[in-house]
Amino acid sequence: MQVYISGKFFDKENAKVSVFDHGFLFGDGVFEGMRSYNGKVFRLREHMIRLWNSAKAIMIEIPITLEAMESAVNETLKINDIKDGYIRLIVTRGIGTLGLDAHLCKEPQIIIIADHLALYPKEHYDKGLEIVTAATVRTNPSMVSPQIKSLNYLNNILAKIEGHQAGCVEVLMLNTKGEVAECSGDNIFIISKGKLHTPPPEAGILEGITRQTVLEIAVDMKIPVKEAPMTRHDIFVADECFLTGSAAELIPVVKLDGRPIGDGKPGAMTKKLLDRFHEETKK
Ligand code: PMP
């Protein structure tokens, strides 16, 4: 495996960053997780825009142009001969002192890792996931905006640990108002009476690229869409539920906190949206 670090490729064994990089010391940096299908990165431009917005929000100046970053991503895929894969792109604050001062870090580092895909097991798509609600509340946007895809994922990791302890691979996170926000690494949707419903950005979520794609597909399929606050109750009484993420695509959820959703099986509309999503990835 060849890993891109700030303009050069390194073997996996030699792909290293400094322990003085604030990305390592403080989780001070931003990242993207992307998918490639048949050698083409899905919604590459959208990922770049989100990356640039994340970096801007935390005042990291990405040292190359957006177009050069796209080329670097494509080159990393090519050099590793990956057609259907997962790409992790990281921009760190760079090397600094042991203090918090970001302005002492002069050179943000860019790291691109492309690997073959590790999807959720097929069984999870066939049977659907059972999830629970975490006691760990999603970061309030007034503290750090969840719209920033930062290297600081402890909030989500703590929730995911709770899910794991309950025997679940994903976990629902609420916001400080007690409304549904998202899952630890995926956005959430429900279908009720033929209408698609997902929490709005104001609920304090990462605005997923897959989420956006599903919203567009739904409009195209003439499925009514509602981006509005959601409660656990809405999920309990929904007909269908699914999660979205670059790695997961669309994955059905069949149980929340012990309550079966709908008939407790992956829903027909979820399946239709997933089929349509797969068409989108072939474009
Ligand atoms: N929410 C969170 C917290 C995430 O980390 C991710 C990405 N793993 C998502 C949602 C889904 O975003 P995307 O569809 O862009 O992968």
C-alpha cells in the first residue's frame, strides 16, 4: 500500500507523521471518508467542499488547491490500483509545540490513504440493524459544530462504545434538546406514511454526502421529504428506518431500544432507495 503524505508517496510501513503534529496531540485537524466505485470517487467535489468548509471553520489553510487535492486523491487510488474502495483524507494542523497554540503550527499535513472496502457484513443489510440510544449526547453546535468533520471524534466514539456494550454496531445520538441527531458515524432517516423524514442540520449533525444524495434521489422519485426535528417516538412508530454513510451506503434499522420498527424487517422503500442509490454510484 502506498500512502500519500503532503506530496509524496510512502510504503505503509514508512507512512508516518510526527508525534508533535497537533492532529495527534489534540485531534486538531479535519478529514473526509470517501468511496470509490469502479475507480471513480463518489461525489468527490462535494467531499472537497465539505473538507474546505471544515478547515475554514477551524482556521486551517489547506496548502494546495481544491483541484490539486482531487488529483492527489485520484492518484492515490490509481497507484494502489483500487477500483472499489474507501479513501481517508486527513488534513492536520501540522507540527507545533506541546502547547495548544495553533498559530505555531506552520505546515498543515495532508494524508491520503486508499484501501479496499470493509463494508458492514451482508447479513446486516439483509436482516437490518438493531440499535440503542446512547446516553452520550451529540456535541452541541454552540460548543463545536458537528458540521465540522474534525479529527476529534471522542463524542461519537464514546457513544459507539455504549452501543458495543449493548451488542449493537451503531448507536443513536440525541442532541441537547433531546431530539434525534444522528448515529455515531451515520445519518438517520425514517419513512412514515410514504414520507421520508430526517433531522435538519440545525439538529446538530454532520451533513452527510450520502444523506444529501438520498434527499436528491427521493425528490427524483417523487417521495415527499421532510427535514424537521425528530424524536425517538417518531422512530418507534415509523414504518421504516435506515442509516446513511459513505461506507454503509443505506443500511436498514429494524429495532430501536427494543422496539421493532414497522414489521421489524428491512422496509420496501428503503430497498428501493438503496437500489436507486446504487444506480447513482454507477454514473
Ligand atoms: N455523521 C457522522 C458523525 C459521520 O462521521 C458520518 C461519516 N462517517 C456521517 C454522518 C455520514 O456522512 P457521509 O454520508 O458523508 O459519509
